[in-house]
Amino acid sequence: GAVVSQHPSRVICKSGTSVKIECRSLDFQATTMFWYRQFPKQSLMLMATSNEGSKATYEQGVEKDKFLINHASLTLSTLTVTSAHPEDSSFYICSAPDRLAGDLYEQYFGPGTRLTVT
Amino acid sequence: GNSVTQMEGPVTLSEEAFLTINCTYTATGYPSLFWYVQYPGEGLQLLLKATKADDKGSNKGFEATYRKETTSFHLEKGSVQVSDSAVYFCALRLTGNQFYFGTGTSLTVIP
């Protein structure tokens, strides 16, 4: 099946710095990608929808200026956590839909990025 | 609104025991339903899915039936193995590829 990769898999940064996380669809094109955040022992919460060629759509309560999303190409979306703070420490997961046929899509998830802000 | 409620864990079972993880949903439309599995340190992997009422999804010995009348999609396996230890997420998807996830149920299978 299709594969979605994320880089880095783990990152530790100091408070106040910015961190960029990449999400790539390896063998298919994705005009839309999704970014989720997962807190320990909790579910995935959708943060934003990344749209190739247009602005990202953010869920209610997610700060646009804090979590910058750029859908640079049909296979790459990046999430930049700006001025990171310890409360931003979390597991970030992206996903991308691959069109199977007609309006039928299969959603593929990346392996996630563990961000730790010290 | 749209939401998924699943059985809280953690669940600990002995090898070869029967597994049930309950999942119910609330949706404004006609969702597709999914079970995803997350192994330690990894992302989500699709385990099985069902796209309409009365469909049964199955994979690797796991099964779940889409029950519209009870708005449920309970996950079952007749005989669990140690390798099944993971966190299981129930999810629904409406149009537009947006998913709503349950809180996850951690399963530990002991030899």
C-alpha cells in the first residue's frame, strides 16, 4: 500500500526555538494532508488540514501563528512549531488520503514525530 | 456532533483469551467506521474497516460489524496473542477524509 513518512521521528528542542516536521507521501500525490496531535494516553486530535496551493485550515482552538503549515508540493507538507514551549511536547502525526477509485480514498498515516521541548 | 466513544483501558488478557473492545459512535451523516492499531513508538495502522451498515470488517483474526441500530462497531478476536499488545483506536470518517477518533484502548496480552 501507499506510504507516508515523517521526519524527524524524534526531536528535542529548547524552549523558545522553532521546530519543523516534514510529512511526505512516498508513492502517491496528496493535495490534502492532515496534521494530528496526540497527548499521552489520549486520542488523536485533528489540528489542521494542509492544502496544496492554498492556506491550511485550522481546527478551533489551534493557533495559526504557533503551528505554521506549508503544503510545499503534492508530496510534502511541513508543520513548524514556532517558539516552542514545554506544553507543545507531544506526538505529532500526519496523514494523507490516496485515491483508490472515484470518490473512494484510503487514508494513510505517518509514523509520527515525538517532540520534546525542554 | 460527531464523536466516538470506546471502552476505557487498559485491558490485560492472557494469551488465547477472547477480546472485545466496545466502540459506539455519534454521527450526523453516514460514516465509514475503522479500527486502527498503534504499536509502541509507531504511527497508526489500519486494522479493518466497514463502510456501510451490516458490513463486517476483518483482518488478522480481528472482526467488527457495523451496527447502525446500536451505533456500534465493537472489535473482537477469538484468541489473542502476545503480538496483539498495542493501543486500538476506533474511528469514524464522514465526507472529506476527516476522521474522528476514540480515546484508544491499550491492550496487553501476557503469555
